[in-house]
Amino acid sequence: MSKLQKSAWFNLGMVTVCMIISMPCFFFLTWRNAKGVDYIIIFFVVACITAPLFYIIYRKKSYEANFDEREKMINKRAFSFAAMGLTIFLACVCIIPYFALGGQNLIKVYYLPLIFLGTLFAAQFVHSMAILIQCALEEEDGQ
């Protein structure tokens, strides 16, 4: 397994773990009808402490430090797939409610962070899966 594939699996796992951790926190804030910054500061401080720890533990070199030309090309193509996926996901999430609910209806505010988190998850998921699929297809062609 190449370094690019290991990185894709790691990123896929980390974004999934972050989504699993952040969703209950978000639903708790929604349930409490958190206004202002009381609860948000608590979760922000925890995120600011844990995120650098994960970064320090798992990132020893730059992301593309030992990639060969093939891996750089795969990563570049995967990034363009992720950008397309992000655009399509965001367009669907923003335009479908407009046609389903009409232009004069209201959407609750707590959907905005869900849209944001969902878009981040979708983009990282598409990026990681594009890397893994491209690597698998190239290994299949090479054999």
C-alpha cells in the first residue's frame, strides 16, 4: 500500500470520526437552543486542543513529501473530483429545498451548520475515495 493510499484511508477515518464526534455535540447545542457563545466556546476549546494533537501525532512530514509523479497526478485528479463533488453537493443541498419548499418558506437556522459539515464530509469522502479507486484501477492495469 502506497503512502497516498495510507493517507487517503487516514483522512477518510479521521473525517468520519470527526463527524461522529461533532454530530452529538451539534444536536446537544440544538436541543439546548444554544444562543450566544456559552456552549460553543466549550466545544471550540476542546476542538482547538484536540485538533493540533492529532496533527502533531500523525503528521510528521508534509503531505506530498515522498510522493512520486504518479501519486501526485492521482492526488491532483482526486482533488478536482472533490471540488466537483463539493460543488454538486452544495448545489443540491441549496437548490432542492428551494424547489421543494418554494421561495417564500423559511429554513431553520440549525440546518446551516449541518450543510457546512455535510459539505466538508462529502468533499473529503469524494477525495479519499477517488484516490483509493484510482490506485486500485492502476494496480489492476499493472497486473
